[in-house]
Amino acid sequence: MNNRSKTSDSNNIAGRFAPSPTGAPHFGTLLAAVASFVHARASGAVWRVRIEDLDQDRIMPGAADQMLHTLEACILHWDGPVVYQSQRNTAYEAALEDLLQRGLAFACGCSRKDLQDAKSGPEGPIYPGTCRQGLPPGRTARSYRLRVTDEDICFDDLVLGCVCQNLAHEVGDFVIRRADGYFAYQLAVVVDDAWQQITQVVRGADLLASTQRQIFLQRQLGLPTPLYLHFPLILGPDGKKLSKSEDSPPVDLRHPERLLHLALSVLGQDPPDGKAEELLAWAVENWRPSAIPAVATLPYSVLSSLT
């Protein structure tokens, strides 16, 4: 059984799971896989896997294979070949060159230290436009930024409802190629989602604040905007989100049915007991995005209450 969709793939809709291989998969990683997989299958979509391994300095050897093994152990079968962002630099170069040629992006010579006195926004310093009209004397290009406009960027999240942000007031012109030479997540994910024809993005609320930047970038590149669903993050016992960088414990694959039951429970789906394949089949048939908690985070205690 491969838990394919209820309807035909002719709908031309696609979802994806796009982990970064910076450590062993933890429960938050699995939660993203389960949510995106079930939402895709329930809506008649194919489900693709993309390994976001752009930042080679942070990659843990073998982690990508661990990700794929975890999906296989939990009966989460993907469609088509696995895509690796580290092999996609030519596409990102082309997108950056297009933006530069049209005056929509510019070279920036600012360092983190140069921006430490800038006004602070939800995610750090708001870029003050230092290099927007050209590099100041004595500065050389370090990174490249996208010019933003003073307008509200809004989208309707399938869980959180209407979410708006004014990039000019809350972020400023944002980096699309970093000073270390790596392309920024925002550019790579937009280019790849369009190339893979992704029409639905299901991911954790830690990436909610990136969505307006991605929508704005999609518009500047003339690319379609997918539907978005952001589910709550699980906060560990220390109050921090479960993450590979915080040494969150890896998933135990000896009992995949327990992991799937727990993931579906956290997503508000009230699953029955059963084997892994039975649980996924039930989830696809009974998927209710409206039941997913409309909060940004859930405490770690929710896991123990559901086991």
C-alpha cells in the first residue's frame, strides 16, 4: 500500500517535505513529514522530498540518509527523485542575475557589526538601506539584498487565517545571497518550489515569518504562490523548540506506529490505534486541517500527555 491520494494526480497539485540535514531527525522533523505527507495525499497531491543542504558548513555527514530512512521506516513514500539543493546553484545564480539586471536586487557591503545599531524588528535588525543606492565609498560587496516595497503582504494560512507583514517596516531589504557565498534560504526555497511545481507548503510555525518574504520574492520573479499551512512547534522541556542544533533526541524507529499516532495526535486528528499503514490510511481519509491547534507553539508536556 502506498497511501496515494483520494483523487487523480491530474489535478497538478504537489506538496513537499524539505528538511535540512544538520543532525539526526527528531520528533519535530517527523511531525513536518507527517503533516505535509497526509495533507498532500488527502488533497490528491503528489508528495516530493527535497534535501535543503545549501549551507555545507552545517551539514552533518549521513544526516540526509537518516532522513530518508526515517521516512521509509514510517511508510512515508515520496514521489519522484529526491532533490538536493547543493546541486541547484546554477538555478539560484540565474534568479539572482535576473533580479540584479532588473534593478530589484543590489550588492550590500554591510557586516553584522555595521547593522548592530539599526532599529530592531521581529527577527533582528531592520536593514536601514545603507547600500540601497549604491555601495558607500570604501565598501565592497559582501552580500546581495532584495529591494522591498512599503506595502502589506498578506496570505491566508489554512490554520492561522489571514497573516500580514510589512517588509519595509519589519524586515527591510533582505539578503538573498550571503556574505559567505551561499544563497539564502529565501531565494533557494522560492526557486525550488516553483521548479518542482509545489502548490502547497506545510511546515512548522518557526518559518511563518519567512512567508511574506517568499511571497514577495515569488512576485518579483513572476512565480506562482502556493497555499500555506503552518502547524505549531513543539517546545522542549527547556522551553526551546525541538531542533537538531539544540541536541533534541532523535526519533526511535523501533515502533513507527507510536510515532505516527503521536504526530497525528499533536496535529489534533484523534487517530485510532493501529499499525503504521492503517494509521496513515485513516489519516488520509479523515484529515482535518481545521483541527490543528491555531497556536505558534505547544509545550513538551503535550507529548507525555499523549503517550
